[in-house]
Amino acid sequence: MSNSSTNNHFKVIAVTNQKGGVGKTSVSVNLALTLQTLGKRVAIFDADFGMANSHILLGVNPSHTLSDVLNGSMSMKDIMCRGPKDIAILSGGSGLLDMLNVDPAGRYQAIRMIDQIKDEIDVLIVDVPAGASDNSVSFVSASDRALVVLVGEPTSFLDAYSFIKACHLETGLSDFTVVVNMASNEAEAKKHFDKFNAIAMQFLDVRLRFGGHVPFSQRIRKSIIDRKPIALQKTDLPEVNAFRTIAKRVLDAPMNTAKGIRFFDQGTKGEG
Ligand SMILES: Nc1ncnc2c1ncn2[C@@H]1O[C@H](COP(=O)(O)OP(=O)(O)OP(=O)(O)O)[C@@H](O)[C@H]1O
Ligand SMILES: [Mg+2]
């Protein structure tokens, strides 16, 4: 304990992929709950503005959203609500009124205003919307670890590849942790990862690490319908173990060294 090299500063993990429906939100929520179980204080920033749904998986109904912050009427602390295990949620809002067209100034404001919850959390998980919009790429490059969720299909590979390429070319981001969702087992997921990694390494100067797998599971399906995340269920389930492995690997992953604005600043100098 005494000469531990544990790094206690903030960790910001962006959960991402260009493709919709691959399990970004379900990974975000279960990873968040797993980290909370491992003793971290975790917040989820649901950056899927207007279509935020991580609160639905968590079974909570936030009364306020990021639009209340961006219109100046509330602080981040005001909109922060608590879910199971006391996890904190910052909702991007769902519904037409919350359909924010967040421009660079709004993104900058949102990222800086999240500093307000600095003393209350150890890890921020950013549920990044599908697509390779400026919003998605900026939130990933503002995080210190990028976790790409893919499924073992060629179309998913193509989307993940395009997203990694966009992030890399636009921001210089080079380190990514890849999690294979809806896999049969760890060995099959690792095969998918190796195949994907070989393609990426051939064309891009990036470093990908295997972050593990989430099994394809009817229990996960049901947990979403029941609004009771799998990570809150029996600790000896394979799904729960899989999230524990992912949590450890992602915390161990190298820091993002891309330039530009960062959540919590983290000692990185932005340009300009
Ligand atoms: N490991 C899994 N096993 C079985 N079904 C899964 C698994 N992960 C996700 N799903 C199914 O896929 C659906 C989509 O998952 P989720 O909402 O997390 O994806 P997403 O990438 O966040 O989607 P969007 O792009 O719309 O935000 C879930 O509602 C669930 O039914
Ligand atoms: Mg989602």
C-alpha cells in the first residue's frame, strides 16, 4: 500500500462506436456500476443529446438535463441525479426540446462545466452518440481513454474502423481499447479483435488493446427490459465477471495523448 503506484487522478472513459445499437449504452451503464462496486465514485455523462437513454437502463427519471445547463439556468450539480449504488447521472435529455445542436462553444462549455462535479467523482463514463459527428469525435478526444464497442460482424468492423480513423486523423488520438459485445466467449471475441486489429494496423498508426468481451445474453436483454442492469445482479454470473475484466483493463489502458480540450483538464495543455 505504502509504495503503491496507483494513479489517483480522474479517469474519463468514452464509450463509443460510429454504429448504433452495438451496446454502447449497456456497456456504459454496466461498466459504471462495476467500477462503483470496485470502490470508485462514478458518474455517467449521457452525451446522446435528445436521445439519452442510459437513465432508462438504470431505472431513474432525471428531472433536468444538459439543456438546463447550457441555457444558463442550472449548474451541473443541479442536474446531477443519482441511480442505483448511488451512481451519478448527467443526462443529455430525451425528447424534442432537448434536441440540442451543440456547437463547438456549447461543447466547450459542457466539458468545462463538468469540472463542477470534480470533488464528487473518481471516474466519468461518457456515453458517446453513434455517428462520427463533431460531437462524438470531440467528446472522445476530450476523454482520457477511448473504449470502442463492436460486435463480431464485418459491418461493425467497418464502422468501428471508420470511427477510429476519424478520431485519429482529426485529433491525433492513437490509443483505443476494444470490447467485443454479444460474443460467445472470450476466445471468440479475441479472434474478432485480432482480425480487427490486423486491419486497423495495416492502414492506421494506432494502438488497439483488447478490453474483453460481453457475452450475448438473454439475461442482458431482460435486464434492459426490467431496467435492472446485469451488474447489479448475482456476482458469479459470467456477464458480471466479464464487466469486471473490462473495468480492470480499461483502467489500465494508456492515457490519451491527443491535443486539445479535456474533461477536468488533467494537466494536458490545449492548443490556443
Ligand atoms: N450482450 C448483449 N446480449 C444481448 N443483447 C444485447 C447485448 N448488448 C446489447 N444488447 C441488445 O442491444 C440493444 C442495444 O443496446 P444499446 O442500447 O446498449 O446499444 P447502443 O449502441 O447504445 O445503441 P444506440 O446507438 O441506439 O445508442 C439492447 O436494447 C439489447 O437488447
Ligand atoms: Mg446508446
